[in-house]
Amino acid sequence: MIVRKHLRWRRVVGKSSGFLGYIVVLSSFVYLLQRAEQGHYFESLLIHLPFAVVAMLATALAIFLAFRNNSAYDRWWEARKIWGGIVNSSRTFGRQVMSLTSLSKEPAETVAAFQKELIYRHLAWINALRLQLRKETTWNEIKPLLDSEEFDWVMQRQNHATQLVHKQGLRLADGHKENLIVEARYLEILDETLTSLYDLQGKAERIKNTPLPRQYDYFPRVFLFLFVTLLPSGMITELEKVNSSWMVIPLATVVSFVFYVLMRVGEFNEDPFEGRFSDTPMTALCRTIEIDMREQLGETDLPPKLEPVDGILM
């Protein structure tokens, strides 16, 4: 997620270099045609396009881009709210584990081991969910949080995050049988929290697995290509009237770049779990949860909070 106020134009322009090159070459070509026509070398119809045609196309393109960007932002903001819910539910789960199991009459060492197991399994869950959403292929991050037998068991399952919550529920039931959770209503409270975690996981998976309708991706691309291709021909017709034909190159480039950036903003916001610089900072949020929950355990050797690097929080 970008946290600085100003973007680095070098990065923005660098990622748009191919598009900008196309516009500069195209507008330069139209300008050269216009100069050749003025020199009576030949008469070209390519540069006599009414600007009204370009304006109508720009209107259609703007409508598509506005709708697409609004929908994409809704997906991005929902993703951030989902992970905000995961942070809050994780803190709640940690508090419930520490307070409700502390009422057990079992030895303190047994209770502490049970508490640590539950909280570390939850830390494995948040990181597994993050890795799944980003389609990572290595799972070494969660290995230290589980015993080797459970880690191997989880790796054999299709949805690792789902199975970790399932395992958590089974372990809570065992804890009630072992008098580590002394009352059934305490077990119900913890189970409700697990249900809320499943709900948040499902919402995140819905965003990940359900793309924005493809027509809202395809047609803006088609309209943008038509618009930027016709723009120099329509613009030079007007600039020729004030003897400023050369301005077609910078003006067409700037106008085209504005529409291109609007389209790219929607593309980036549409998929907030890809691990790009504008996405939901799941790594930082997982670290925040880890610090909070390990402090709830009473640990003091904690990892540092992740800070933005070059204005980017991952």
C-alpha cells in the first residue's frame, strides 16, 4: 500500500513507457503528414478528422473508466476492511484464549502450553491466508508456528487456512474435555470467534476468486486504443487553425496519458491481493497481529513492526 502523499513520477512514467512511446510516435507521424500536406507533396485524409468524433469517443471512454474505477475502489476498500476485521478478531481471540483458559484448575504449565498452541496456530492461519491470497508457493513462514506433524498434515490439504481453523476448533473441543476450558459457554464464545474468522476468510477469497466482469476490462481497453489513435488527427485539425500544429505532440501525449493512468488505476485497485505496491498491506498487518498476540502471551522477544520502504507498505 502506498503511504506517502506524493507518487514518484519516475516509477509511473517508467511503467507507462511503452504507451507513451506509441503516442509520441503516432502524434509525430500525424504532424509530419500535416507538414507534408502543407508542402503540397500529397493530400492526406488521415489528418482531417473532425474533433467532435474524438470528443464523443472520449465521453464514452470516460463513462466506462469512471464506472470501472468506482467498482475497483469498492473492491480495494472492502479488502482493507476485511483485513481490519481480521486484526480485530485476532486480538479478540487472543484475549479470549488468555482469559477463558486462565480459569482452568490444571497445572499452570499445561495451561500456558495450550494457550501458546492456540495463539501460534492462529498466527499460522493469518500467514497461510496471506500466502494463499497472493498465490505463494513456499510455506516456510508458517512452519515454525506449528509442530512438524501438524505442518505436514496441513500441507497435504487443499485449503491450508481453512484446515487450520478447522484444527483450531477440534483443539478447543479437546481443551474442554481436558478441563482447560472449564465451561461449555466459554467454548461457545471461542467457537463464535472462529466462525467470524471463517466469514472474513470467505469474503477475502470471494474478492480473490471473482474478477470484475471482463466487459469492464475489455471495452475500456478497446475504447482507449481507438481514442489515443484518433486523438492526434482530431487535435491537429483544431491546432492547424491557430498555426500551432506542432503542439499536437505534447498535447496528445498529455491527454492520452491522463486516460491511460485512469485505466491503470482501476486495474491495480481491482485485485488488492496480488502483492503489488498499491495492494492491501497484508504482510504488515500479519506482523501487527503477531506482535499483539505474542504480547498477550507475555512474550517480550518480539519481531519489529514493519515500516514503509520508499513509501510502500507491503
